[in-house]
Amino acid sequence: MRKYSSYILLFFFLLFPFLLKAQFTQFKDSIIQISGITMTADSLRAIPAVSVLVKGQGRGTISNSQGVFSIVAFKGDSLVFSAVGFKKKTFRIPTDLKGNNFSMIQLMVEDTTYLPVTIIRPYPTREEFEKAFISDDIPDDAYEIARKNTEAAKMRALARYMPVDGREAVNMYMQKQAQSLYYAGQQAPQNIFNPLAWAQFIQAWKRGDFKRKED
């Protein structure tokens, strides 16, 4: 009896590598590399960022910017294709495929998603809206800002306290140079004896120009 057991055990050890090799060959033949591209069904346009998952296994991949993807799976597995704005597609890998590589083109149909109506309100109640409408300080628009920046009184105040820029300084210097050359060799006239200057002074006094300057 022990002799037959030894023969059986020896036969098993001799046959085990062949069984292991057969199982490995079967396992190797069941693995397949799936490569393909995801495209729209109507215009054959590449769809990027499509999620490709092996159903029930929790692993997958994502198509690139040209819609190309590649994933390793087993023959008989199901691939689930999903993307925002498209209907889900399921592809079952045939079990009778020859070889370990398979190329495919997965066409996807656009799907319309209807969202519920959403009303956005800045204030939860009408009372809070009325309070904010009365108390809030609404900023000026571009036209009002430009109007305030070009007011005559504001321009005079800015001209009185702000220093002159390079162009104004050059103009003033050139005017003084021209005036000195114009009256070269003679006495420059004084406006205190100019009746036109006195008339302009009286008119400015009546208008209140000097009073506004003091304010």
C-alpha cells in the first residue's frame, strides 16, 4: 500500500509542473490589453476625460485629450464608459478573442441633463432687502466718477496745491525766456497801469473768484 502511495505521490510531483504551466498559460491567455478611442456618435469627434472602469473591480482609466485610452482586463469583463454630458455605455469583452491585444472605437451619445429650477436671492426676506436698499452706499459709475474728476472747483484746487509736471515746467520756463527776450533792453510794462488788467480784476471780484479760492 505504501508502495502505491509513493508512486502516486511521485506521479503528482511529476505532473504538477505541467498543471501549473497549463494554468499559467490559461491565465495568460485570459489577460487582454484593450486600447481604443472614445468618439461622439454623430460627428465622430474625440471625447477627452472619459472614465473607463472595469465593472465590479473598482479600477479603470481616463481617456486623454485626444480620446485615446488603454486598460488591462480579462476576457469576459465588462467596461463601463461614462463622461459628463454623455450616456453611459457598457462593453463586454468577448471570451473568444484571439491574442492579448484588442483595439476598439467606443461611440457615445450626448445626453441632456435637466436641472431643477434654482432661484438665487441675495436676501432671504423682503424686509432685509428694503433695509439694505435704503442703507447701502451704492458706488458711483464710471460717468459719475469722470464728472467729479473734471469739476472746475476740483481742478482749481488740484492746480493750486499740486506741483507742476515736466511739461508745465518747460512751458513756464520757455514763456519767461521769451518774455525776457521780448523786453530786452527796455523796462517791462506793469499791469498796475493796464486798464484791461483792472477790468479783468473787477470782473473776477464780482464773480467771487477770489472768495471761492479762499474757501
